[in-house]
Amino acid sequence: MSDTGLTNPIPAPIYKSLQRGAHAERRGTPTGVIRPNRRSKVTAVNTEGLEGSTNRLLATLPVVDIERLGTALTTVSLETGLVLNEPGDEPERIYFPHTGMISLLAVMADGKAVETATVGREGVVGAMAGLGVHVTLTRAVVQVPMVASRIAAAPFRRAVQASDALRDMIVSYNGVLLGQVQITAACNALHPLQKRLARWILQTRDRIDTDLVPLTQELLSEMLGVRRSSVSEIAKKLQIAGLIRYSRGSIEIVKRAALEAAACECYSLVSGKSRRPRL
Ligand SMILES: [Zn+2]
């Protein structure tokens, strides 16, 4: 999604401070992605003076509700590959991304997994825990390094119990996420790989605001639920057509409009560019 509509951007000096924390994490991280790893690092970053948020949900909350979350809401830098929740977990923490991206994966008994939704600064991971005991159905894994506001489930639940706005936020975003999951299910079943790959590249690009997207073939094959060789073949086609430039560990978007034309309709739906209801 684009970042238009932000009403309360993070102050520039604070943002730079957060970015430095994220960059420090990246320096120690191989460009190759992605093996889910609970040992990946979480680093606290400076939030002193944080007066706003690039996370849309936090940015639109009344000040009184931000105060309710209070000092329990801390900001952390999260490494690629970090697993935030596995299926069956009761989330211990809730994450509001400011930058980067989290994938939600449906995991089968044989270990195979496929992405069912992504969460960036427009969303939150684990928020249903605020409504009571909640068990996750998906694996949540950091796919693009990120800075996020994090809060433990217990204080979040206390804040939610005292706030209609927080309850409404959780219910409303859960509906948005359900819509995304439904579209992704249809996309995985009905749309050809080339169109799905184009959608995924664009969707990820919109979350990180740069045309140089850190996506490996390994990651793409895992997210799209196909063989790596299939991803390689399709990426080559897109490169030969001049739409992208592929190198080890990243994809550069060369012709944005042409890539949008090559993507399936699901990109327009999830990015709000379609006339159909936005997801
Ligand atoms: Zn599709």
C-alpha cells in the first residue's frame, strides 16, 4: 500500500534514530533470506520523545489511548527471519510495524508453508489477544527488517478493556486482514505465477518505499508456495521484458507501471486502487 493518508508522521530526528537502529541490525544480517528463526535479534531502540507514529493504527488513535498504552509500548528493531508467533501460540506481545514487513504463513503438517497475508505499517500482529485469550492460526515471521512498537499482551489487554477506540481498532483491522486472506487464497488458487510474483514484488515495494526490494528466490518460492526454479524462470522473463532487474538477494523495479500491468487484479484490491471495496 502507499503511505498516503498518514496523519501523524514520526518526527524526523526520531525517525532517523529508529532508522539507525534498523541499519545496525541489517549490517549483521546476511542478505539471503529466510529461515524462520526464534534466535534472531530483537533490539530496543531509542524512543524517547516519540510523539507520533508511522504505524497507521497508532497514528489514528486518540491521544488518550496512546497514553493508556503508555510506557508499556516500546519500540524495537526486528531482524529478518525472526518468528513472532507460531500456530497454536498465545501471543505474548503485540507488534505495530513502522517500517518493514511481516508475513503470515499457513503451515502444513509436513512443514510446507504458504503466505496468507502480509502486515506492514497499516496493521498490527497479535492484536486479537487484546480481546481475551487468543490462539494464533498462522506463523508470523519478519520478512523485511523492521522497526515496530511492541507491547506485552497483559498491559495491552488492560488498555483495550478501558477503551472503545482500541476495541474498534482491533475489530476493524481484523476485518481488513480477513479480506486480505480471502483474496490471497483466491490468488494462490486461480492466478498464474507470473502475475502473483509481480503482485508480491509491488506489494512489498509499497511497504518499504524503495524500488530496490530485498527479495531472494528462496523467500519468493516460500511465500508463493512454488519451487525455486519456477520463481527463477519467471523472474528471468520479467527481467528480459525490462520490468525488473534481478540480482542476488534483491529485485529492482525498473518499470513500475508495466509491472503493475503484469500483476494480477489482487494487487489493485489490496492496495486500494480498485473500484471494488478496499481490503
Ligand atoms: Zn492474484
